[in-house]
Amino acid sequence: MGFNRIISFLNYNDEFKLQRRLVHGYLNPQAVSSQREHQTVQARIFLKNLLKSPEKFAQHASRSVDASV
């Protein structure tokens, strides 16, 4: 796995600026608050699945993460 495009490992240059702009588009306050309802729905689904079959925790967690990305 290459770490050359992970923003925390980049030198301050044009690539860093591009990555920062891309990240900011997803992590600014408006973007984060617009995802709140989706995250709440996914959290409820995760908890219902976990109550129904706790032995499948890893599967439920994986599905939940996949649905949230």
C-alpha cells in the first residue's frame, strides 16, 4: 500500500493543496451535517442487526462501514 497520496504524509506542494481541497469538500461543516441523517439510519440498522444476530458482529460492522462511506 502506497502512502504517497495520504495527505498527512505529503510535503506542502501542489499535490498537498489538491488533496486538501478534495478533503475539505467532504469534511467541511455543511458537508458533515448533510450526512447526519444517513449516518443515523445506518447506525440504527447496525444496532438492529446486532441485536438480531450478535455472533455476526464483524459482518454487521463491515456492512455498516461500507454503507457509510
